[in-house]
Amino acid sequence: MVFEYAAAPESSAIVNIKSHYNLFIGGKFVKGKNNSNYKTINPATEEVLAEITEASVKDVNEAVKAARKAFKTWSKLTGSQRGKYLFRIARIIQERAREIAVLETMNNGKPIRESRDIDIPLVAAHFFHYAGWADKLDHAGLGKNPQPLGVAGQIIPWNFPLLMLAWKIAPALAAGNTVVLKPAETTPLTALLFAEICQQAELPDGVVNIITGAGETGKALVEHPDINKIAFTGSTEVGRLIAQSVAGTNKKVTLELGGKAANIVFDDAAIDQAVEGVVQGIFFNQGHVCCAGSRLLIQESISDNFMNLLYERMKNLRLGNPLDKNTDVGAINSAAQLAKIKELTQAGSAEGAEMWSAPCEIPNRGFWFAPTVFTNVSLSHRIAREEIFGPVLSVLTFRTPDEAIEKANNTPFGLSAGIWTEKGSRILEVANRLRAGVVWANTFNKFDPTSPFGGYKESGYGREGGRHGLEAYLKAGK
Amino acid sequence: MAELEIKRTAKLFIGGAFPRSESGRTYEVFDKNKQFLANVTLGSKKDARDAVTAARSSFSKWSQATAYNRGQVLYRVAEIMQGRREQFVTEVNTWSKTKKQAEIEVDKAIDLLVWFAGWTDKLSMTTGSNNPVAGPFFNFSIPEPTGVVAAIAPSQNPLLSLVEIIGSIVLSGNAVIVIPSEKQPLTAVSLAEVFATSDVPGGVINILTGSYKEIAPWLASHEDVNALDLSGVSDKAVALDLEKSGAQTLKRVLRPNANLPGLERIKFFLETKTVWHPRGL
């Protein structure tokens, strides 16, 4: 029996998108000096949403200058004063949450259910958490009177646009730094809305500066000599370039990069929960998640049964209009990302793995990729080693716990991992031996502002969230 | 007639053993008055690679050893150093201006080891956390060692700085490959003998005497090295090259001028692991 769903779209009338956006520098929206623009689209429809300014080197200089000027006063405010501004921002985000969620979904392609229930509530929670830290920095574990670093250059990705902004800006401001932030080229709209929120909160001019653009703009920001700190979330490839670029300087760096997480399912796992967890692990946000559980390691004795249940579950995933409240899987964020997913899945088939995709209807316009599983995958395959950053799961099997741990750790990445078993001692031992920064046991893809997040090995360094997240923006007191 | 002194051959320290260099090379070391002291092993690229292999194979066991056990081992190192205090004073004094200065440096080094020994079972308490997430989950964060660290020690206070580098890195469970001061390597050779007799598992601490300009680039580019400590790199151009090379594999790099205070230096070579589990009946 097939249940049909009636369409249940969230209205986009709540958002007011301008036709053109300037840069946000020194508390004002200012024209770019090169008069160079590009268009940002809705990836689910390919409709143009707005024209965005491409910041030039000169614009970056202006933004850093504004941040430096603001640093002199912002860093001298009492912690409680800084905290009050952050509390205000948290509250305005809560007040305008639905509007922000709709805008995020329109510019990113993620299901409204996720932007409404996960991204934006976490954004508000993040500002709320760090607001409370601003007057408690002596308790951050860095000795008495720790000091801010100065001006932070922050570059964020397109997969969780406003959430990544919150992860970067909230701790930086709480610690007394000022920031120049560049949102991802394809998803600038919620960051520009955030600039308006800063104005509504009467945040002092120049404390937050938002410059839009692509790789060249980011490069100018990283190379700017008056930046004290670089915080980057994105690909390992760009992370390497940034680490090289800051070599020999005094710039502090935190990098949150790629991953190829193993989600390990043992034979004694609660099977239905594990199936749900594996689905959430890889298809959440179309798999555009650096910590996605993109490698399923399934114990051989239960693999046939488990895979059948997984296929059945995947047949019920609803792909389509991201603004529809029933949608599970939204649009791929860009044509370029879709091409990358296709290239890697083709490599998967070419290298001998077996591909299965959920039978869902693909809309005519926009960028889409059906939830996909590869079996008969070996560790040397590209789809087992490289980050696909799409709704594609690679399945490997194991016989013993030692083999599972060995395979899980056999990757240059080390961001996250999952464990599914009902045996407590096994959870603790496996969690202990996995070389990954976040381990989810009998759950997956959970985030919280109090919970430090970040990677081992080539997944980068530094932590975001909690007390640990403050350390990235402070130097130890004397 | 006095008995003829038996001189020691100064060799490398890799995997708990004292090999000569695979290259067969040595170099002459002199004191502050340009008097010959010893022929010291000149480490090579191959020795560096052997040291990485030894460090990596020791890592899983050392990092999984109990904090209490690591503290006992480091305290034992301090005990053995204390017993050989006069030897260390004599060696440090081959370069220090006065014997008094040498004594101060050796005593500080021993005290520092005791301080490190006491840190092993407190790190989780002071740098870890139990995180009150907004949901029915138990969530905690703990520090874990970064892995294999390659370090270059400075010539300033060669014994004290070497102890600071090695102790701060290994106390949390890391394994280290250290290149001591090229000009003043003798205390490092003696320190290796202390490690060999203090229950430090083979491979946890590896010492490569020689030229850091020659050896360090192989360590900086090595895929199985997780972090670099450039404290002793005085040449800015070399420091830049090493940091750039380390960036290829996203190594954590402690820059030469970092000067991190006590605990911050220990924390630099740590990762943070966060673990989630649902609560429920």
C-alpha cells in the first residue's frame, strides 16, 4: 500500500531578498571597489536569487582596517558588555528563526525540516552559549586574564552556512576579537542577513565585517598581514594551502577539514536503530557533511539482513522540493558539487564496486542526486578513501572488532566515527581506539554548542564548541 | 700510572637500542675551549625513517598505558638522572660558563621531570570536560595524544630544553623523535642512556644526533609524523621550509618563537576526542 503525501511547502513570502547586496564593512553596507558582481541561485530551481558583490583585495583591506579599528574598543569592553551584545544577537536569531530558515533552504537546497529544526536553533544556541562565556574567560582553562588574539579572518563553507558562521563568530567575539568573515561563494544570503541582525543588535561598527566572493577573496583575507588568526572550515585541499600560506608568520590557525567517517555496526546492535542511524549519518543534509558516516562498516554475520533493511528504508526517503516540510533529501548545492559526486561514483563503478540508488523521482530543474549505496567496496577504492560530500554510502564488511577498528582508522582523515552495539564495554574500548575527534555511539550527526568538535590527522586542528572552542581565540594569561 | 679512561662511543637512540648511523658517519664535537670531546654519530635520512617506524610502533602501547604508569616511568627517569647528576653537570659544564650554572640547569631539568610525571593523570581532569548538551545524551571530551612528534631542540640550555621538549610531548602518550643541539649533543647521548634504563618502552623516545638541517626535512615531509616542534630551529628560512612541508600532511607545527608557558606546551600536542551516547531506560 502506498501512501501519497500532499504537498506541504513552507511559504517563501516570509523572506525579503534584495536584488543586489553590497559588502558589510565597518557597520555599513558598502559598494565593492571593483564593481564586480556574481549571481547567487536557488540550487533546487536554478532561479537567480540575487546579485552578490565580489570583494576585491582593496575591499578586504578596508574590512581588515575596520576590524582593526573596532578591536581597540571591543577588546576593552567588559566581558559582560560583550556578552550582552551576543545575547541580543541570539534573541534576534530566535525571533527571526523561520525567516532565516527559509532563506537558508532557498540558497542552500537543504530540507526546511533541517534548517528549521537543526541549523537555525543551533545558531541561536551557539550565540547564547558563548554570550555567557564573555565575562567568564578566566575560567576558560588558560590562566587568569587571557587575551584576545586581534582580528580574525574566517572562511566558511556552504553546507551549513549560518551555523558555520555562528561557530566562527560567537567564540571570537566573546573572547574580544573582531572578525572579517567570508561566507561561501554559493551561499552568501544568510550571512548578509546576519549583517542586518548585527545592525539591529546595535553591535559596534567593525566588530563583524562580512565580505562576499570566491577563492581569490578568501586568499586575500588569509594573506593579509594584519590578520592575527585564521579560522577555516572547508576542504582538506584548501586547508593545506592555508597552512602553507601562513607558514613563517605569527598567525594562529584552526582548520576544520574533510572526513571519511566509519560508521561501525556490530552484530549485537539494535538493528532498526542502527539502520536509522546509518541513514541519518550519510543522507542528512544530502551528505554535504564533513563528519558524514560515509563508510559503513558492517559485521559480516549480519550484513545481508542489514543491507535489505537499509534498502527498504532508503526506498521511503523523499527527495524533492527543499521547502516542502515532508522532504528528507534536498538539492545538491551546486552544479560543480554534483559533477564531483558523479565523477566519484563513476570511479566507484569503474573500480568494481556495485552501485544501488533509491528509486526516487528526480526533478527536472535544479541539482539532484538520489541516495546511493556502493557494496563490494575495498579499502583501496577511491569511494572508500576520498570524501564524496554527497548522498553516497560505501559499504565494507569486517569479522572482528580489531578488524573494524583497523579499517576505521585506515584513512588520512580523523574527524568522526560511529559505533553501533548494545555492549557498553565494547563502546568504550572502540571509542578509545578510534583516531577521530568526535565519536557517536548509538547515535550520529549530533551537534551542540557545549560539545567540542574537530578532527585528528588531516581533518585539521583546533576545536569549535564548548570551552575548548574559546581556546582558538585566546592566548594564555600570564 | 693512572688507569686509562674508557671513552664512550656516542650513538643514536632508536627503538630502545643504540645503533650507529646506517650511513656510517660521525662528526667531531668540541667544548667551549675548542677541545675535542667526542666523535658523535651523524644521523641520516634512513635513520630518521627508522626512528619514525620505531616511534609509530611504540605509540599504540604507550598511549594506551595508564596515566599512572606513564607518571611512574617519568618519575623513574628523574630518579636515574638524579643518580647521574655529577656526570650531567660535567657534560653541561663543557659549554656553560660556570659549574654553578651547570648545576642549576641539571637540577632544574630533574625538577621539571618530576613536574611532568605528576601531570600524566591530571590532564584529563583539567583539560577534559563533561558537556551538558541540550538533549538526552551523555557527552564528554577527553585529551588524547596527537601521535608521533618530531622535535628539534635548541642549543640554549641544551639539557633543560631537551628535557622540556621530550617530557612535555611524551607525558600524554605521544612518541617523539628529537634532534638535539648539533654542537652540544653529549647530554642528549647521556639522557638516552637514562631513558634506556628507566622503563621507557623502546621507541617512545628516539634521539637522532646530527644536523637538523639535514634530518628535519625528512621528518617534516614524512606522512607518519603528526606534529613538529620547531623550538630549536634558529634559521628562519629553514623554519619556513619545514612548516610549509609539514602543511602538506596538515601537521600541527609549534613554531620556533612560540614560547608556550608550561601547560600550554603540553596541550599543544594533544587532540580532543568528544564521545556521545544516548541516555534512556
